[in-house]
Amino acid sequence: MLPGHSSWCVACISQICLDPSELLEIHGISTTESISGPSFTRLSPALIQQQLSGACSTPRQSSTDGRLSVTERYVYGSLATLVICLCALFGIAVLLCTACISAYQYVIQTFVSLAVGSLTGDAVLHLIPQFLGLHSHAGGAHGHGHGTEGHAAIWKLLAVLGGLYLFFLLEKFFSLLGHSHSDHKVLC
């Protein structure tokens, strides 16, 4: 018998989840011998009662472990794309309503430069390493972690991106110097 319990009833068993050795002990069946037909007949109602009462049922863990299903990925991806497109349409509507043409040109140049910078950064730091096999999305756990094997290549590609940015800034600096000298000649 179990400690603290001198007698057992169906109501008591239906409220407590018993493990197999406890069930065998309650019904007087030895754990060392195999279960015979009459012993199984005595044990079956207790097993069925525990199953039907739900005393041993535990909340089911999600088999996805927090991952999204394929359908959820497509739905969330489509919603995110819709929000981004609506933001772009809002920006275009605001630009069309501006009355100042010079401000319109500066705003357009700013947005185009942001777009080019974002796409270039993603291409150099993410897409090219993935193409070269330095950054992989394969495997069971897709935590999108960057392993140590690709850090050297990522730093090299970051240096390439920095070099592109440096040359762009030098070109802008020299073009500003060139415009200031030509403006003085026109004014003189």
C-alpha cells in the first residue's frame, strides 16, 4: 500500500495519478512476475479509470517549440509586406503633397540613398556570405545565429562595405570642392 493510504476506492484513484508500480501494488500484483489474464482483468478498470478521469493527463507541449508553421510564416510575411507597402504609399502621398520643389528633391534623394544603403548592406553582409556558404540557414534549429566560422569573412565584407562608403564620401567631397571653384569663376 501507499504511505498514508490504508484503503483505496475508485473515487480516490480517479483523483490521483498513479504510476504503474503503484497500480500493481494496490491490486496485489507482483512487479517481478508477468501479468496473467486474471491479474490483467483486475488491473484494466483502474487503467481505464485513470485514462477517462484525466488524472494523469498533462498539458500537451507544443511540438513546434515556439516555431511558426508554414501557414503562419506566409500569413505573417504577407502582413509585414503589406504594412511596408502601405508605408511606402504614405511616403509617396506626402511627397506629392509638398509644394516646395527644392525640399521634394532633397527628400527623394534621402529616401533613395537609404534604400541603396540598406540593400547594399544586406547584399554584402548577408546575401553574399550565404551564397559563398559562410552563412547557412540549413539545420534543425534556425535561431539565425552567426557562427564563429564566418566571422572573419563577415569582417572582411564589412571592410569592403566601409571602403565603398569611404570612396563615396571622397567623391562627394571632391565634387563639392570642384563646384566651389567653378562658382567663383562664374561670379567673377
